Amino acid sequence: MFWYILKLLVLLPLIGGLAWASLKFAKRMEGRFMGGNAPKSVRIVETQMLSPTLRLAVLEFHGREILVSAGKNGLVRLAEAPARPKVDVAKVEAEDAQ
């Protein structure tokens, strides 16, 4: 019984540490394998969960904003509009502070 508890006390933190380290390593390496420096033509502007299986997302693609629904059955395009002009958040906050 003592041998079992000793192995448990040694191996459980070791397995937990390895799991934590692999998650950190995967997070750090994610950008290298996803084409980190290549220009991206699609950008996720905003997402909103409607239910556990349904999500709305606004995607920017070549100067257009596209509203899509993402669910179990894939993506469905709901609406499309010209992209909104980009707002410099730092400039807006500086103007609000004055």
C-alpha cells in the first residue's frame, strides 16, 4: 500500500507538469505552423455565441464584412456589407479623456 501511494505522489505531479508544459509549448509553436508572417485575407472581426451549438461571426474578407452562422452543419452566409473604416482606439480614448 505504501509503495502505491509513493508512486502516486511522484507520478501525478509529473504527469500534470508534462501536460501543462505541452500546452504551453503548443501555444508558443502555434504561430509558426499557421503561416505567421503571411498576409491574411480573412480576419475575424467579432463573434457571438447564440447557443452551445450556434455562433454568429463577422468576417472581413477583401474589404467586405460577411455575417456568418457557424453550427453543426457548417457555415451559412447571412449578410454582407462594405467593411467599416478602421478606428484607432488610442486616438479615440485620447479624445474622450480631453
